Amino acid sequence: MDGEARESLARTLDGLLDDLDEERGRHEAGLQAAPALQGLFPPRGPAAHPEMVRRLRAAGDEAAARKVAALRAEWHAAEQEEAWRAAEAAAAVDGPEGRIPLAEAERALPREADRARRLALARAIAGALEAPAGPREAAAETRARLRADSGLPPDWRTVVEGDQLLAATDDAWRDLLGFAARRDLGLEPAPAGDLTRADLLHLLAFPALDGLFRPAALAAAVRSAAADLGLALDAVRVDEQGAPGAWSGARARGARVRYRPVGGLADWPALLDALGRAAAAAPHRPGARDPDFGPAVGALLAGLCLEPAWLAARLELARAQVPEVLRAVGLRRLLHLRCAGAALRVATEVERGLSGQAWREAHREALSSALLAAWDGVRASRDAESAPLAAVVRGFAEGERLRQALRERFDEDWWRNPRTREQLAGLLAAGRLVEAEPAAAHPAGAALAALLERGRA
């Protein structure tokens, strides 16, 4: 392929990726119940065509070939993706206060203090998930088949990293979760107790800390972090969503963040992570973005919440308060990481052909074992794609390696050292990490576990 052909393909890839992000983002913001994905592919056929995959491989450009092959798999699954997204937007749940959209029920679940009502709502949510689960599982199976046909094998290296991350944090999770569950809920984690996913979400929302983790304090913390680290917020668009069907939390799609607060502690690392991903994406064309770089920058920013001095300053904590608040934040971080690590192996098995009830059961067992709380098998299709799960694991490992390097070079208050800003500016401009070998998740997990056990840096 000559230079002109490569540039033409790059423009086509960029346009398709941008349009897919926008269409999916509008759906996730509750602005479009039934997204139109299929029609985005034919006008840009070369960006998702098997002949282009062959041409790129013949030219020795494996990275571009893999991107085109992945888009080909998305094209074939687009009809089923449209179906599950429409079904999910239409799903409703009979909650304690009446019938509400599925997204509203999921947003309310962690905040339901009464256990009987919480468990009833969780059962109703699981029932409502059945309708979108069918086409979502079918979409995953279609993607898996097309990826295999295009020569995209499962990434077992990252699966092993996920397993090692779980092993490195097993003891810390069991001890800290057990203490918090007994203290705050009077419940025991599995297998000895009957802690459920709904209980776990309520427990780790830490509503008693809402007075500390206020929205105004979060807005100030985001502005402060961006200024200290030299992030160009004018290049990142952050939209706070309020539509009833909007998904909760913060999601970065390219240089845009769509954010629907859930309240309290959970919003802090989620928004900082999404901001970091968007800031990493903003200077670069969609087709040229390094898939590991954005998650690493996101993990670095989210990790500010685990820097005792940064956390104490942002929340105006007394010194004696810091260990308890730090452990609460750390448990949230571990929840996110252990969910990804456990689901990653199952999602990768789906790429090898695991399906149906066996898939659901494998997912239920993996998540229940890793989180020490009973999980719902119907949620398997929510973790159907291995790539975003792998990005969580790799991003955490790379973000921790970057944090350690900044800490060693610029001291323990690295985030407010002007030389850190210069270092990050160079990384953001390059759009990639400089180390030749990928970071390992195990030492990063062990460092997090040690921090939580000490309650201080």
C-alpha cells in the first residue's frame, strides 16, 4: 500500500470510529433509545473489510490489520448490538416506589438502605435484564466468530495478569471486606455468609461518607488536578447527563466524557479516570490512539484518590480520618479491579466458543468467588467484551508503574511538582508509554493491598 492509500484508510477509520463513539454515546446518555449502528459501516466499507485486512498484513502493518479486523467483527454484530441496546432502553423494573426504567433502578440500587427492599429490587433488575441479555449474548458470539475468522486470537497474557491481580489482592479484599460488611451491614461475605451483589454495592457506596465526598468538592478537585498536572480541559468535553435512561457513572468516548453522578465516593475515581482517558485521547486521531495509554492515564488520575496527602487536602480531613477514608476508597478501587480481573477470563473463554448457560454459570461462579458475594448469571453479557476488561487490568498496572516513576523522580507530592506537568505533557503529546515491556499487574496489586493494610503511604 502506498502513502496515499494508507492516509485514505486512516481518514476512513477515524470517521467510522468517531461516528460509532457518537452513536453509542448518545444511547448511553439516554438521548437515543435505538441507536443506528449498521448504517455507519457501508459508506466506510474498506475500514471493516476482510480484503483490507489481507492487504495490510501483506504490507506488514499488523496493527492496522487488527483494527480493521476488529471493526469487521463489530459490523457483523451491529444488528444484534442495536437490538440489545434498544431492549435495555425499553426495559422497566417494578421497584418499591413503582415501575421505573432499568437504568434508574440500577442507579437506585446501591442507595437502598433497607435490605429487604434492596434484595427485591435486585431480583427485579435481574428479571428485566433477561430481555436485552439474549441479543447481547448473540452479539458477543458473533464478534467472537468473526474475530477468530480474521485471525485475532484471545489475549491470554492479559488473562494471566488478571489472575495474578486477583491473587495479589485476595487477602486484602477478604479482610477489609469482611470487617466492613460486619461493621456496616451485620453480614458475612461468602462462602460463610449470605452477602449478595446488591449488599456489596450498597456497602461500598459508603453513604456515611457522603458529607465528605460532596459534588462541589469533586468539581474543585477535578479543576485542581487538571491545573496541577497541566491537562488541557478545553480540549476535553465533559457533559453531565440527566435523562432518565442515561447510564450511571463516567465514560470517556474519545475526547468526550459523559457523566451521570451516582453520589458520594463512587463519583470521584470514576470521573477522574474518565477525564484521564479523554485527556490522553484528545491530541490524537481516533485510529492512531494507543489502546493502553488512555487507561494508564485514567488509572493515574483515579489513583490520586489513594494519595493520602492529596485526599486529605481535597476533603479537608483531619490526620486521624485519613486511614479510614483511604481504605473506603481502596475498597472501591479493589471492587472495580477484581470485577474486571474475574470477568476477563470468562470473556476470553467466550472468544473461544463458551456460550449459553455454561457461559452464565462460569461468569456467576467467577464473580461470586472473586467478590465474595452472590452474583447473577444474567449479567454475563454485561462483561462479554474482553478488550475493556483487559484495559482495566493493563491500565491499572501501567498507571501504577507511571505513578511510582513520578513519585521516585518528583517526590511523594509528585502531582503538584511543576516537573511532573512537563513529564506528562511529553507523554500526552507522544500518546504512548515509553517502556518496552508491559507492566505487570501483580506488583501493582500487591502495592495497593499493602497501602490499604497500612492505611497510609
